[in-house]
Amino acid sequence: MSDSTEYIPPKVWTWNKASGGRFANINRPIAGPTHDHELPVGRHPFQLYSLGTPNGVKVTVMFEELLAAGHTGAEYDAWLIRINEGQQFGSGFVAANPNSKIPALVDRSGPKPIRVFESGAILMHLAEKFGAFLPAQGEARAACLSWLFWQMGSAPYLGGGFGHFYAYAPTKIEYAIDRFAMETKRQLDVLDRHLAENAYMAGDDYTIADIAIWPWYGALAKGLLYGAGEFLQVDEYRHVQRWTDAVAQRPAVKRGRMVNRVMGDPASQLHERHDASDFDTRTQDKLAQG
């Protein structure tokens, strides 16, 4: 596409703070902290600093699945990080994740705290630590890790690509929306063809591959992501729909998607989780009534 307003890149790029749309106030071309702020530390072996976005939901679902499977050592504190307020740029958070993205985990279960960042790395760390939701060897393990890394590589096209240009960019650009809508539908077709022959992403068993993929593509399949369900005709991916519903019915998934959530029905929000009883006593609807 070409017209009189076509953008011509300058010889040297400069940062225009006014650009960037909805998230312009938190996006910047440099790393490092913007202010001093130490992270709180709770009483459990794992300290999670996150927000209930798809990437954050992966980890809270994983913790709740581990606890549901009887791994009592997986108790965790989930602290809310409000990224729209720039809390991810505090010195404590940057120490936990130098990339300043949620989620960030500090594993305090051993003699020395271990920081783990990037949601896929956190899932692998926990799966290997507890010997759960990751096949130990062979074809099943290869399939699980392949689909885990498929999600890590594919979701940026869905979120930063399609989601940004369709829902958040200050200017609607036909080429960009078409380009990333095509890629998003291709990804849905990849999933649909695979799930036509498999109950879950790695075969018959539920694994961290499902935990990683579901928060993004399950929400997309139900029209909850970017309000793009009709635009992308998500109902036609019937095997993705079947898998999405199966994962959504898991009790641990229902709990995990509530943690660090700050949007939607107040009854679905548990801003911070420090004990299993918080699901009964601290959901936001009960706080409002009290």
C-alpha cells in the first residue's frame, strides 16, 4: 500500500514518547529500573510477582495444578504487579527479571534464592522440580517441549502483532491487521489440526504445553481476547474449542485464572494469593460487601 502519507523511516530512529498507543507510557527503548522499590516477600517457598495476563495465568495455573496434585511444597505467594503503573520497573522487580516483564518468580525453597523469568522457563523449572506435567523422556517429552516452545515463539505474533494493531494501535493499518490476522488464523489451524488427533497438546496427558497455550489461545477461541472472535471466525476451529472447554473445566485452572486478576467480574478476581483459603475469603466481591 502506498499513498501521500506513507511512512519513510529516517536514517536514525529516535524515541517519540508520544507514540505507541495505549501502552506508550510503559514502553521504552532502554532497560533497567526507573525507581527504587523492594519486592515484598511472603512465607511460602515460592514468591511470584505477576499480573493476570495470559502469561501470568500460565504460572498461577501451574502452581494450582501442582497443589491439586498433592505437591504441598509448591505453596506460593502471588504478589500483584500493576504494569500499567510501571511497577515492573522498580529496582526489586528488575533484580528478579532484568527484562522487566511479568511474570517473575523467586524460588526460595533452597539455601539460596533462585530467580526465574520468562513464563516458559518458569513452567519448566517447576515441572522439573516436582516431576509433574512434563514427561520424563521419549516422544512425549519431545512433543511437550516442542509445543511449549511453539507457544513462546508464536504468541508474540498474536499479542504484539495482531492484538496490538487490531485493538491498541492509535492508527488502524490495514496491511498490519491483515498480515497478523492471517498469521493468527494459521496458528489456530495448526492447533486445530493437531488437536483433531490428540486429546491434549502432547498426546493423551495434560502437560505444561497445555498450561502454556491455553491462556492465550483458549481466550482467543472464546472471543475473550481483543474482542476478535467474530473477526477471526474462531468458532470454526472446533477441535480447539473442544480442548479449550476441557482445560477450562479443571478446578485448578479455574482457581489459577483468578489470581492477580484485576479485570472483569469482581467475583473472578483475587488480586493477591497468599493462602489457599484466600479464594474463599479474599475475592474482591466479598471485600466490597465487607
